[in-house]
Amino acid sequence: VETNEVTSEFWAVRGLPHRPDGPAFFVKDPVSNVVTSEEWFMNGKLHRAQGPAVVERHPSTGFAIREEWHRHGRCHRSDGPAFIERDGLTGRVLVQRFYEDGNELKTRRGFNLG
């Protein structure tokens, strides 16, 4: 089925993924209209100052099934888990991983935070 809708975008500067005010890459499901994947980059490195740099969503429910916080290309979050994996149908948290400056500090599995 051909549509005239934008289903993906990629932003780059000098060949490197880069966008200071939004995701440098995203994919939208043409049926549900849910943004199923977004990645935030600065100068070719995953980076987002406020929020996750990588978000993947279930196309039907819209639940975030994976979130990753990155700072200058390294997995990092000082106020919570830098990696979260959820069940796509229920939103239940399956895995949390805590990182600082790319170093994994701990992993928690199999609980529900919301």
C-alpha cells in the first residue's frame, strides 16, 4: 500500500547523524501512526541531555518497549536506569540497567514499576 506519509527521517551533518532539537532518526508505523523508533544524535554519537536517546515503541500499543539514555555516545543516567526494557502489550518493566559514563553498575529484572 502506497501512502504519501513520511514513515522515516534521517538528519545528518557532514555525513554524521546530528540534530540538536529532535531525533536525528525516526521511523513511524504507517498504519498505527506510532513513532516506533527514534534515536537522538549529536556529532555522530547517541546523545540527549533531557530524556532517552533511544526509544522503541510497540506499533499497536505505543508503549515504550526500550529506552536508553546516552551522553556523548556512552550509556549514562545519574538519576535512574539508563536502559529500560518493557513488555510491549502491558508496559510492565522487565529489565532495568544502571550505567554511569558507559559503565554498568547494576541490573534489575522481573518487577513492575508502573
